[in-house]
Amino acid sequence: MGMDQPTVVATWENRTQIIEIMGIALQTSQEFQHLWKSSGGTGRLSQDDTDKLVELLRQIGNLNEMLMRLA
């Protein structure tokens, strides 16, 4: 992370949001891992799986935005 990035501070008030974001991040990571395994470790995906990958990347971006709003 760069020096100009805001720092997210966990507080009693925002812990629920941070836990929710981390839970979604874990699920997203597991889905990404499933896509990798379904490609046989080659990274070659069907069109449907490519669409899922694009959606996962969009979700990661959304999680980042949610986290930065807590900063």
C-alpha cells in the first residue's frame, strides 16, 4: 500500500462492517480458487467462467470501496 492511502482503523462502531467485508472477501477468494481449479491450473476458462471472473473482480473493487469509506 502506498503512503498516500488512507488508513482503515477498526473501532467498536465499525467492527461489524469490517467483519462483513472480510467475510465477503473470503467467499470471493474461495470462488476465485474454484475457478482456478476448474481451469486445471492453466488459467484457461470457459466464457461462463470468464464472466464469473469479471464479476469477482468487480466485487473485489466494490469491497475496496466499502473499506475505504470506513477510513
